[in-house]
Amino acid sequence: MKKHAFYWLALGLLFMVGCQKELSFELGNTPSKGSLQSDLTGDCLPKTVNGTYVAASPLVPVTNTITVQVNVARTGTYVVNTDTINGYFFRATGTFTTLGANNVTLRGNGTPFTDGIDNFVVRYDTTICDIAVTVLPVGSGPAAFTLTGAPGSCSSANVAGAYAVGVPLAASSTVTLNVNVITAGTYNVTAGPFQGMTFTGTGSLAMGAQTIVLIGTPASIPTTAGANTVPVTAGGTTCSFVVNVVSPAVYTINCPGVMVNGTYQAGTPLGASNTITIPITVMTAGPYSITASINGMTFSNSGTLTLATTSITLNPTLPGTPAMAGTFNLLVGTPSCSIPINCTAGPVIDWSFMIGTTTYQGSTAVGGVTYDITTLPPFSVLDYFGDNVSGDAFTIQLFDLVGGVTPFDTYNSASLPPLNNTVAFTYQDFGVTIDLSADFTDPTVSMVFRITSHNVATKTIIGTFSGTAYDFISNSNKTITNGNFKAVYP
């Protein structure tokens, strides 16, 4: 039927393009479930505000951030955002791969109009919490303040997070200090390095009694167990706070009992099911932290262990994609346990394209290429049918006016046959969430195919494509980028 459509093209008649199906290779797009963590007043935890905020000064997304905590009940994708207040807002997207407490950093966007205290509402899933951001007047300089409790112990210092010898500090490793602000402005405070630990914080301070939050740097690794008295100097004053560092857990790994879960394929991103279960015997209770990488994959977990025979589950760091096929030995623990991970060869990809950040791809269907250069001289017709493991399909139909389908030839779906080279393109996923079409009957879209090579000896045609196609599901045009295909004809 498809070939007959091109016979009609050769005669200058309209042709009808049949619809076929193809499935997106999207991964990990199941929404997560969970709740924002807050205190009794509804303020977000840990309600960390990073960076300085000055009226009429655009935010810098890398430094102007806020950190909140989510208790994840189901892993998957997430969007955490705030309302827009005073000309700016905060937002974060990503994928949760572990259940329980997860810290999320939201990046700021926009420019504050005026100074003052802005109270944002943070939203995730069906939950909300509040966080306040102080915006300084235009042209504000460094704040003048004193540390409460100086020159002795920092008054009512709140040290949060877990600390263990040899375990890097996490984003939850924070210290909240009380200060008395004499002149409003910005601050930049560092405590340490002390016994391997460094805490830093920047931000804005209004007049009066305020707090500053210092966050442990990721490179910080405590070296000494016990009560560590850490000094901090700021505003010409010095006080100290205590960080209790414990010895890490001591355990042995039952290497023969390790289980590698999920499937691993070169070129295919890991998902939440790609975990490694490690049976252990704990001899000394305490915290632990494991991170191990091999062949483009990273697995990690941390927590606290009690005396027991139990197991640790290492979760994948997403995105993570096996680089090559083969068996790769992941080394975990001291002494190390060698964990073999078998990565199979990736699927043959004969066609792919993108819509936004989503990639759609597959291979040639059985009997899915017809190249006809004899039936309709001097015309050439290339019919290509692709699918994937889900049984979906993808079609291209090229009509070459002068024959040959040679390198640098172009085919535009908006071109009218039989006076011009033209092409018909269809794509529809199995779940019927997207249904694309581009051909000369719809002048509002334009897909352009370009031939990059045609090897007559191997009967292989390779090309690229991009443009717009109409989506019957959303009733709108979709922009397609990074398209490519390889057709090997009989």
C-alpha cells in the first residue's frame, strides 16, 4: 500500500499516508510520591537559603538557591517549586532514586524588585512548606554583626546531620548560628578547616537578631572521633560549636551472596531497579557511606548500621549509562569485594530523533526497507519501516524526482509532488500519547530529510532529518531534532 502511494505521487495525484506506531525510549518518567518536611510552624526543613539577595540584582542560579527536604515514599521524577514573589522564584527537577529523606536544592531565577523579607510557599506533590528570603536594599554591602555567645560557646548553635570518621559530609551537615546584626548587608562566613571539617555560608542579613546557616563542604571528611570544638570567626568576633564525630561502622561483606539486580545494557541509562544488594555482618555499630563506580555507572548509599547480620542496598546515581558491553568488576569495601556486572550489547539503533529532551529510537523492521529505482523511471522511491522491542513503528517515504537518492539530496515534506522531491513521515507511540505526521497535505509542518551517504555496494542509505510534524494527540505541531536513519535495502 505504501509503495502504491508513491505510484500515485508519480502520477501527480494526492496520496494518503498511513499511520503506524513507535514507542519512546523514555526512562524514569514515573512521578515520585512523598512529602516536604517542615517544623511545627510550617517552615521548611532544613530551610537553607544560599547566596545573597539584593534588590534590582539578578539572581545567579548556581549560588542563589534554597534547600528543602523531601520524605520520598515512591521513587521517580519530581518537580519542587515555589510561587513567584517580588520578581523571582525557585525551582528544581530531577529523579528520586532512594526512599526516605532526600535534600533538594532549588535554583533561583529572576530579579527582586525591592528589599524586604519574602515568604515563599514551596510545593511538592500535595504538600507545602514555607521559607523566608531576605532581600537587601540596592547597593548593600557587607553586614556588620557579632556572633552571639562570643568569645565563648556560640549561643544555642544548632548542629545538624551525622558525622563519622572517614565519611564525607553531606548536604544535611549544617550549623545554624545566632548573630546580632548592627548593619544590614551580606555575609560570607567560613568555619574551619578543623579536624578535616569545613563549613561555609553566604547570604543576606536584616537588622536585629538573625541566624546564619553554614553548610559542610562536600570535600570535608572528619578525621577525629569525639566531641570536636570547632571555632568560627565572623564580624570581628569568635565563638565555637561542638560537632560530635563517631567512629564508622565496622562490617564484613559476604561477597558470594551479593545480588546484582536489574538488567544492564551498553548505551541504555540505568533506572531505579538497577540496584546491588550486599549482605553484611556488622561487628561495630555506626554510620557508613559507600560509593563505587565502573564503566559509566555509579552506585552508592549511606546510613547507620546496628549490630546485626543484614544487607545494604546500593542505588544507582542517575543519570548513569553503561559505556561498553562486557563484564565489569565493581570494587566495594575494605578489603574489597569484587562484584561482577554483566553489561550486554546495546540494541542496534537504525533510527532515532528527539522532541525536546526525549529520545525516540529503534531498529529496522523485518522486511522494512524497499528501494525502487526501476518501476517508476526516472523516479526513485525509498520506503522505510522501523520498530522497536515494544512492537511500535516508524515510517519514512522518500520520493526522488530524478532518481538515485544520492548524497546531499534533500526531501521536504512540504514540497508538492510530482514536481519536487518530497517525503512523508509518520510516528505514533504504542500508548497513543503521541501521533506524528508530516507530508505535503499539511502545509503548516515541514520535515527536511538529507542524504549523507548512499553506498551502492552495501546497499546502504544514511541520512538525517529535522523539522516540524503535526501531533494528532495534542493537536499541535512538534519540533523534531537530531533525527538520523540507516536503511539497508535488499
